[in-house]
Amino acid sequence: MGETTKLSVEKALNRLRKADASPKSKAARRDEEMNALDEETKRMRAQRLRLERRPKPPSS
């Protein structure tokens, strides 16, 4: 029989954790990015509306 290589406990746990952590699909990442951009757009619109409502200082 061939020799079996032994892993340290830490390496074995890391391999198990890596296998459990399923990578996100491209679509899921894209959805997250789109949601973040939508939130940023909403924030910027609200800020613009607040700025437009402020009375402008009289010009001299």
C-alpha cells in the first residue's frame, strides 16, 4: 500500500471550510452590486432634492 500523507488539524479544517463556503455565482454578485448602486442613487437623489430646496443666498 502507498503511503498516506497526514494533514495537520488546521489544514484539514481549512480545507473543509473552503469546501463548505460555496462561491457566489456571477448573477448573485451582479445583483448585490446593482442593489448597492440603487441605494447610492437613492441617496444622491435625496441629497440633490435637499440641496435644491435650500433657499439660495441673495446675490449682491
